Amino acid sequence: MPIKIPDALPARKILEGENVFVMSESRAHHQDIRALRILILNLMPVKVTTETQILRNLSNSPLQVDVEFLMTSTHVSKNTSNEHLSTFYKSFAEVRNQKYDGMIITGAPVEQIPFEEVDYWNELVEIMEWTKSNVTNTFHICWGAQAGLYYHYGIDKHPLLQKMFGVFDHHVVDDCNEPLVRGFDDVFKAPHSRHTGVSREQIASHPDLMILAESDEAGVYIVASKDRKQIFVTGHSEYDRDTLAGEYARDVAKGLPIQVPANYFPDDDPTKTPVVSWRSHAHLIYSNWLNYYVYQATPYEL
């Protein structure tokens, strides 16, 4: 089944070019189907790129998904036009009285700033509190996962000696039978790009949290609340082939201290085209989330 997005959203042409089944708003109006309502709080700077990445993964499901985008009102985007935001995004004031089957809170390039000093932190706190009563399940990505763990469970982030940057091997924890990781291989790969991490010990000892997957190098990867209302993913499974390459080139151009992304370029040579090794599990985690934690858990009448 398709994802339903606005007719003029830039991601539409890209996804259609990949033969992703995208339904226009006009066509959807002629169907009598209860689509899943998914709200995406996009905190990434280049929003069009993130829109495309996440929509690509949400499309790989037999469920029809109706996607809306949310922006913060307390932060001015420097990398996305006001025209794009005003056309395709809603403010929290516009959605606070609505209910959603699922929500995604993306990462943001602010992990080295204390949470309370992020300019939209108070608004994000209000949104995260609102999800408890208005969203069936919330999926947090990278810094969004760190922010959610901090706000909901008091688990703070800590600085890393070196940026966690590259594609790393992960495994599902022993005896984990959670549907979110159903079908995962014994070893699977996922990209990471962050300067901070979270404490495995604090998460493992918290009575309301469970670790589902982790990496010997990258640490805790997937965490879920025991009530299955919150999912936290510390990496970027949604990243495209060239996303890490773009981040590496950007930092090199700025003269920032940055290492070549681990396990990413063939022979660690930035002139070579990266090989995608994480895409199948990226699709799997999103389809499992939509099926088991949203569709099978949400009420028919929101």
C-alpha cells in the first residue's frame, strides 16, 4: 500500500522515480480506507533530504500511511526555505488537539549542546509530553532518541572521545523476542554519526526500559519502553548511500577534525563509492514498527 503525501512535496518525484508507491492527496480522497496517521517532527537541517529518507522506509509496508510534517516554532531553519515549511509543515499549535497512530522524532545536529540550552528544548518537552496521550507509539532517532531518554527516563548523554562515525556491526541481545527486531540477522549493520552516547548500564538498570540491539563498537542501538509506547534508535538507519560521505566532505571543507567514516568507503578511500550494507534492516525496522507497534496497537477510532 502507498504512503499519502502532499502532491507537490519534493520527495514525491524522487520516490516515484524509485517505483515507490506514493498516493496523491487527491486520489486518497476517493478511497474509503482508514490510513495510519503518522506525524514526523523533522529537526534535521536539510529537511527535504530527511523527508525523502524517512518516507522511503515508511513506504515498504502493506499498510496505507498518511504522513504529516511538524516543525518547531521556536527555531528558525537556516537550510530549508520558509516557503517549503509553510507549505508542507504544521506547527504544534495546529496539531495539539489531534491524535496520531505514530510519530517520528528525528535527530538534530545539536548533540554537543546541553539539552536545556537547545533553543527549542522547551517546545520539544511540551511535544514529548503531549505524545503520551495523543500518540500510540513514538519512534526517536539519534539525538531525538537521546532527548527522549533524557526527558522520559532521566538518562543523560555523555561526550565521546571521538565522533561515532561510520557503519557498524550490531546484534540483537540474547533472548530478545520483541517484534521490532523480528527477521533481523545475527549480525546487521547500521550507520552512526554522533558526538555523544548514552550509558548502557543506566538503560539496562532502568525498570521501564529494555535494550533490544547493540554494537560492540557503537554501543546501545535500539531501546524500547516496556509498555511499548516509546522506541529509541541511536543511529541513522534511514541514511542514504552518500549521507555519511556528504557529512565527511562538509567537515573536511570546514577544517574540522574528522576521521574517515569507519567501514564505509571501500578500502577507507573517500574517492570510492560507498557500498550500502544497511538498507534491508532499515526497511525491516520501520515495517516492523508500523505493523506491530502502531497498526496492531492503535485504536481504529483515534
